Amino acid sequence: MLVSSFDTAAIQRYAHASSLSYLSMEKMQTSEYLSLSRLEPLLQVIDPESESGATIFKDNSSNNNIKRLVVACRGSCNPKNFGTNLKFKLTPATKLSQPTPTGAMVHEGFQDASLGLWKELAQPLLSRIKEEKDVNEIIFTGHSLGAANALLTSVHYRTSMPSSSSLSSPSIVTFGGPKLCNSILARFLRNEALEDCSILHLVHDKDPVLANNQKLWNDLGFVDVGIELQCDPSSPAVHTTAEEKPKSFFSSFAWNILDHCNYMGVYIGPR
């Protein structure tokens, strides 16, 4: 699936899902994002060890034959989550539900958190897919830590699905996500583990978490897995070329931590 198959309305809807995943099922009911997105929250899980969380939504926005389930992984909202982020040592990628090439390395904290989250998510997600017989598309999405968990839990998901299934190739759309692995694992994920899956990472220059960690990630040998595109923090716009980005005197300064939570005109963060 090509990046062009995602329209900005769909991307913003996944931003809404990522934002709503920070809320409890009860608090979601009073969020304007729920009605705007036409997402229906089905269930929510939390890994007791890492306290990473995810919410499964049914996407009711489509008027055609596309029936989606959206798995939104929550970003950092508690001390354990921030502790997960700080376990940034590259470690052998041995916990991704399938053999990986020699030398494949992954962020230690994200590997452990995604495995724990998948253990909680697998049974309810796979059961829901069986119940929702008309579902024909699966989306994994998330913001920040949730972006890392979305990518890695999609690997576990794909391993759990029969290759003959029409749902065996999920799409992954993330916001403000970190780099999380070395080039050997990134190549394996793109070309084998997530072959035929669309992997889209939305970022923007005003995000201070991304801007301030680029040197660290580069020094540690972390690389991107999918396609990275710039988006607008305050409106539903994706810039496919550098010329499309609005120019600003302040564009080179990323200092406001709230800008890490602003993507596609949606606030994505704890509250």
C-alpha cells in the first residue's frame, strides 16, 4: 500500500485515536475527538509490568466497504512509561515473536514493553477480529512511546495471523515516534517481518523531543523503519516535499514541550 493511499482525513482520525488512547474508556465519552472522529472504543488493555496501554476502536467513518479496526497504543503518562523510554540501550531483537537476523538490535525498553502489551492485547484483538466478520483493514497507531509500541506490536500481530488472511498486513501510522532499532533490524522489518505493510511516521520540526534526541539516536546507531513525512502540528496537513512546508523564522527552534503533543491539529498527550 502506498503512502498516497492515506488521505489527510484518515491520518487525522488516527491522530484522534492516539489522543483518545490516553483517556480511560469512561473519559473518552466526553471528548470532542470521539464524535469528530466517529471512532467507537471497543476495549482497552494495560500491561501490568510496563503499564503500557492500548485501545481498540472500530472506525465508523467510512461510507464505503472499508471496515477498519484501529489499535491505538498510548504514549507515556506515568513514571514506568518514562522509565521505559530511558532504557535506550540497543539489545538483541530476540522478543519479536519470530527469528531475526544476526546483529539485529532494538531499543531495550520498547522491546520489553511491546511484548508485555501484546500479551494483553493478543487475545481480545484476535477475538474481536473473528466477531467483526466484515473487518477488512487493521491499523496500528500511536504517539511517542505509543508509536514505538504500535510498530513492534504490529510485528507480533502479523506473526499471529495466517499469511493467507486478508488481514495479515496491517498498516502502521505513527506520530512523534522515536527511532528504535539498528539498520539490520530496520531492513528486516521493512523487507520481511512487515513486508507489504504500509509504515508511515509523521513528524514535524517543532517537536522538541525529536529535535533534541536526533544526535543521541544517530550516535547509538538508531535508524527509521518506514517512510517519514513532515506534517503540520496545528492543522491536518501532510507535506510530501520540503517545498510544501510553510517557512517560519522560528521553524529551526524546537523548545516548547507541548509541541511534542500537537500533530495534525490534534492534541495527543496525557490530560
